[in-house]
Amino acid sequence: MTDPAPAEAPRLIAVTIDCADLEGMLTFWSELLGGEAQLEEPFGFIQPADGRGAAVWLQRVPETHSGKNRLHLDLVSQDLATAERRVEELGGSLDGIHEWHGFRWRTCRDPEGNVFDVMQGQTAE
């Protein structure tokens, strides 16, 4: 383990997703995450509803998505089945289900094909 980060170390404030359909993707992600959305061309901003965690930013770009993401979002939900239905209702799609060391998650895609995972929340026994 390394020493704690020095005071001047950068802090993660947001994750940015490139997209072609800024308005559509802003709707998808804000509805899925339940955050407050703001559109300021060529960007969209989603702040977490509870004020915790990093924001999601969207940026309109001219090129289309191609190939596999080198980075993806990992989300957690206490009800994986409901989260899966919500992804589809909002125009996303579902890929494989995975399990590893007691964790279960579904790989999903947003309407532009960006991959993300939704993990079943763990409950205290």
C-alpha cells in the first residue's frame, strides 16, 4: 500500500462520456442515475441527486463510438432486476451477467453503445 495522497493530489469530480446525441444521452443518464441534468452545448452535466460521488458529464463529439470501451462506469443497485428493466426502458441494452467472489453484475450498454456495469448491492446478513 502506498502512503496517503499528498494534499495537492487531484480529486476525481466527474467522468465524461463522449456522445453524438447529447440531448438523448443526457436524458438516458440523468433518468438512469436520478441526477439533476443541465445542458450547456456542447456539454451536459448530471449532478448526483444526493450530492455524493462524482458527477457525469457528457460531451458532444463528431466521431462515432467504435470498439470496446477502455474505461467503463460501475454502478450499484439494491434491485438488479429493476435496474436492468430501467436500462432497457430508457433505450439501453443488456449484455452478459457475471459473478465473481460473491459479486453479481450485469454488463449494459447506453443508447450509443458505451459499456457500463450494474452490480447487485450487497446486503448485511
